[in-house]
Amino acid sequence: MRHHLWKTAVPTALILLAGFTLSACGKDADGGSMPGMNHATPSAGSSTSQTGDFNDADVAFATQMIPHHQQAVQMASMAGYSATTPEVKKLAAAIKAAQDPEIKTLSGWLASWGKPVPTPSHSGHDMSDMPGMMTEEEMSDLGNTQGSMFDRMWVEMMIKHHLGAVTMAKTEQTTGKNADAIALAKKIETGQNAEIATMRRLLGRLPVS
């Protein structure tokens, strides 16, 4: 009888011990998940963008692209209530939807790198030397334009603005170091080139005067 109990108890104890061992291995020394077992990946807006792997070009890209995007979002908002062409309104909404999250992403990277994050107040005349940036006078002229001429002026200005962003994105791809920043630059180049093609086609259908 005792022999039978021993034969039953040993496998049971081994199973319990194995289960405890596997449970312990699922945690690291700090009580967290075992490396490689956490399949959650940072989103595009995460500030954990290889914080120790960046150079001055990455910082310049993020620092300049933030006010650049902010101006594009401002122009998109203007089109939302001033444009008369449905295609222009739709394009403006798409630009805002794409660039708002990218502003958050770029801001998160700068914060994680210990660099200052530009605010909208920094996008004035001192930033007008960046490729494609509109001057305060140009933005004022756009705001004072109405009807179909607003649509045409907006498209012409946004094409110029996008071309500037593409130039900045190409520079980041050739001089940057951070893998996530370079990937975003490639995304910006591809996306904005596609929008430029759309706007050029649209421009041919808008009235000249």
C-alpha cells in the first residue's frame, strides 16, 4: 500500500515542481516579463525610439518637422472652413489626420532624447527659411482669400509646402542615424509625394481666376 502511494506521489510532485519552475522563468529578476515574451510593440507615437541611438541630424529633422507639420495642419484647418471644392476639403482632412499623430511622435522622440520640443509659437518668421514654409504674409493672404481662388491658392501653397517636407525627409534618410526617424522620413516622402501628385491633378481642374 505504501509502495503504491509513493509511486503516485512522486510524479505529482515533479509536475508541481515543473509548473513552479516554468512560472518563475516567465519573470525576470525585477518581476517583469521574461525578455522576448512580451509581444507588445511601441506605437509610432511612442517616445521609446531607440533613445540612445540618434545624432544631430535626427534632432534637426524632428525639431524642424514639428513646426513644418504644424503649419500644414493650420492650413488644413483653414481649408476645412474656407474651401469650396469637396476634393480640397477631403485632402485637407487627410493631411491633418496624417500629420497630427506625426507631430506627437516627433515630440515624443525629442523629449526622450532630452531635447527641447518646439511649440507652435516657434513657427514664426524665424522658421520661414525651412524648405516649403509659408511666410506670415503668405498665410495672411491665404486667410484673406475666398471662394474658388482660396482653393487654388491653398493647393499651390500646399504643393510647395509638401515639396519642402520631402526635401527634409530625404535629408534625414541620408544623414540621420535613428532607425525609427529614418523610417518616418521615408513614410513622409512617400505619402507627401502621392499627395503632391493628387494636388497637381486637382490644380488642373480649378479656376485660374
